[in-house]
Amino acid sequence: MDREFLTDLFADFGPVTIRKMFSGYGISADGVNFALSLRAGLFFRADETTIPDFEAEGSKPFQYSTRAKTVTVNSYWELPARLFDDSAELAQWARAALAAAQRAKVKKGKKAAGKPAKKAVKKTVRRVGKATRPPKLAERRRKRAHR
């Protein structure tokens, strides 16, 4: 799917921002990413509220394979093929996906707000070499040199 096709597809939904992402595009509205267009198809954001609708249509969650295993991403589900021909219903599904993405964003924000901030830990990096030897060692070597 190219950018122009996606723009036309979401015309009834409203203005969307389409950005290159992975091997396709990320689709967002109001600054919230709610859909992915990848080689494998078009995937909408889903949660416990909307997943039953996808299951009823026979859709599956987004999956990709690594060398070791197949990874399933339950937060994005494949858009039913019949919706590509029904722009009004696609717009309804897109609004539901945007709502799911917004709920996830709120949930994530609450989770982060409940945790205390981590304290910054200063890490000391020691390099091996004359100029950065620990002071005690350098001092001992100077004393030996004066004997």
C-alpha cells in the first residue's frame, strides 16, 4: 500500500499523518499512532474492548518472525479485508482503533506516574594508561623513581 492509497482509504475517517515505519507506514491522528501498514497488510490498534470485534471477523494479531521464533503483537490486529470496500465502516473501525490507542496511552501514563523517578547514578570510567592511573599507584611509582 502506498501513501496515496492510504490517504484515500482514511478520507471518511478524517485527516491522518502517515510516516515511514519499518517496512511500511505508521498512521496516526491527533499525534497518536493507531494503525500500521506493512507488507503483510493493514493493522489497527486493539485492546480488550476491540479484540472481540477482530476475532468475530476472523482476523489475527500482527506477527513477525525472527531467526529463533515467531513474535505475536496482540496490540495490533489485521483489518478485515471486507472493510477496504466500505469506507464508512472502515472509518468506524479506525475511530475504535484510535480510541484503543488513546486508552493505552493513558494507561501507560498512569503507570509511569505511579513510579518514583530513578536517581541518576554517576558511573566512573577508568582508562588504562599513564595519564589516568589511580592517584595512589602514580604516587607510589614516583617515590620509587626518587630512590
